[in-house]
Amino acid sequence: MTAQGLNRLEDAQLAARVAQDIPDGSYVNLGIGKPTHVSGYVPDGREVIYHSENGLLGVGPTPPEGAEDRELIDASKRFVTAAQGASYFEQSDSFAMMRGGHIDIAVLGAYQVAENGDLANWATLDDSFPPAVGGAMDLVVGVPSIFIMMRHVNRDGSPKLLKRCSYPLTGLGVVNRVYTDLAVLDVTKDGFRLVELTPGNSLDAVQAVTEARIHS
């Protein structure tokens, strides 16, 4: 079976779903790509402090066109603003925050996630991204909660949630929860445990496009 006939969340819907699970007062690092959109969907009434590994704590919203400050970018090289009370620091201090457990949640993308929580999320053959692990390795070692935001399958329909990763690893047993366009899954000692399905999908249908077993 392929994922073609399943109900799939759009990227904006997936970002909004991830944002629901970020508690008030959290310090959060958003990875390159899709995770950067999570900041736009945090529910009203919650304060979330965003950390950018290139030296900004208190990342604000995207500036209006024409009002960009070329000195203010995030790790994805998107123009950002500084929220009220924001602070700037050199990259060594930024990585000390990441490695030292001072960030509560990191939301990252992934190429593969294994049922034991192993993560492979860095490019080796993709010219559109730096061919290195970047700050992700520091994040997964130092941040206590790692959320993964990803498509459930590759473009060719092959699974990305596996028994074991085949790509170079970013971290061993580091993933806590996976948000895909088809389902939300926790990583437990027994493997992937279903939290919820995208409305309209059955567990059997999602299992059919997942290599690892999903426990209900």
C-alpha cells in the first residue's frame, strides 16, 4: 500500500499541530526547514522564547517585506525580528545553552527515525543544505525533549519510520515524539506508540506505510 490514498496534513496544519504541544514559558529551538513555521501557530496566551543557534534568544516574527534587517536571520537564513527583551551572544555561548540543557524543546526535521529513537537528519548528498550535521548533534545531546516534524514517507513512497536507520546518525535514542502528515507517535521502550491519527486514516493503513511496528 502507498500513502497516496491517505489523508495528509499540509505543512501549515502540521506546524499548528506541533505548536499545540509546546507549553507556556518554554525555550525552544526550531530546526532548518519546516520546523521554522511552528512559531507562527503557538496558541494565543502562551509565551514561547525562541532560540536561534546563530546567537539570538528571543526570535520575533518575520518582518514585513521591505523592513528586513540583514543582520537578523535565523538558522534557516530567514529574516527575523528580535522580540522585546531579546539578547544577542556569540555562537560559543549559543551552543553552551544547547549542550547545557538550557533549551526545553527542539523541533527538528528528519530523513529517518528508528523505533528506538535513533535520528538521521543531516544531508550528505543534497546540494541545497550544508553537507554536515550542523547544530543538530548538539541539540539532540543537550535538549531534553526532541520533537520531529516530517513527512511519513519519502517521495517514492518508501518509509521513513524504520526498525533501524540506514543513514548516518545524528543521535542515538534521542527522539521523544514524531509528528508526521499521517499520525503523531511517541517513542517508547517498546517502539512507536500511537498518539493520534490524522482524521480519516486508519491504523492499519498507516502501519502499511511504516516499516516499524506501531503500538496502539
